[in-house]
Amino acid sequence: MNPAYIYEFFGTFILIILGNGVVANSLLTGSKGKGAGWLAITFGWGFAVFLAVTVAAPYSGAHVNPAVTIGLAMAGLFEWSMVPGYVISQILGGFTGAIIVYLFFKKHFDITEDSNLYLACFSTSPAIRNTKSNFFSEFIGAFILVILVFFIAGPTLEADNLTNAKIGLGSVGALPIAIVVVSIGLSLGGTTGYAINPARDLGPRIAYSLLPFKNKKPSDWSYSWIPILGPISGATFAAVIYLLLQNISA
């Protein structure tokens, strides 16, 4: 197995433990962090991205997000042959990280009476359910993320052999992208919970559907396609705009 796949798994695993962990810490009954609020969740996710990228950067480029992987491939900066392995590794990492969050907070899940909060500790959901609006939110959030990945990383995205080049978040360092994620959360995150990452939503949603909860609410699969296709579409559009801008400035 390509070591890059292992590090994409492990980086996404860390991302979900810390990212979903801050949500559980802020929502579940009995947690000392209960009520910490949106700022804590947003910064918690930003720090989770920083640490996940730090782990995976030297070995895989630290995409930890299928939308980033696909966006880079669309822009010709990553080999398409590597995309399936990256995406599968990221989803499995998200799934496994969510299982750890469940085990870590199990006693708190057990005493939390509002079962609507369970899924919130795993996957995203819209504040106001509207298919077009929700899709647009995820599209724009991912577009901002990926286009900024391109521009922040621009000077370092050169390689003679793209097959062996590990181009991604690791090429720019962890901190700038963590800042981007915090900014997206603070400015745009309130509409859908800003998945902006299919692995962040799909892996944990699958885990939730398999885990035993008392009075468990449905996994909301009817919404689940939005945090998958919205970010991928936004990343694809970011690649198109980036290439157009590069052609203009050439």
C-alpha cells in the first residue's frame, strides 16, 4: 500500500477526533465544555485542521479532504490515478475517528436526553433546510477553501514528476489553511455547519448509522448528498477559476 494513503487516513482520523470532539464537548450533557458555543467549535475545527495537516503533510501532502484532492487533480496538480486511494483513505479515517469520539464521550451520550444532539456530534445539518440554498452554502465554502489553497500554495506547486509529487495542504504549511477554515466557519458556517469536506461528513455519518444509541434519530441520508456533492462541485469550480486566472496572468 502506498504510504500516502496511510497518512491520509491518519490525518483525517486526527481531524475528526478533534473536530467532532469539540462539537461533542460543547453539546453533550455533563461535559465541562457544554455551552462553549460557536466560537469554540469554529476554532476547535481550525486547530484540528492545523494538527491533521501537521501529521500528514510530509508524507501525503495532507489533503485530508476529497474536495481538495479532486480540486488539485482537476487543476492538473495531482495525479488522477491517486485520487481513489486518497478519497477512500480519507473516508475511512473519518469513519474511524468518529468511532473514537463515540467511545470517548459514551457516558455523556448516555445521559444526553436530547437525541437530536447525537447526529450533530457526527455530521452536519442545515439551519434552514432548503436544497438549493444548502447546496450553494457548501459549494461556496469549498470554493473559498480550495481557491485559497491554490493561491497560498502557488509558488511551491512545481514538480518535474507529478506522479511522485505530494502536492496539497502540506506544501503551504498547516497554519494558513487552518486560518482559512476558521474564517469560513466564522463567516459562512452558520447555514449548514460548513462541512466543506465530504470525508468529514460521510465517514462519521456512516459511523453514526451503525452505532447503538438510545432513541436514535435517523441518519438523515436524504440530506447527506449535499455535503458530498456541494464541496466537490465547489472545488471543481475553484480549479476552473484558478486555471483561467493563471492563463490570464501568463
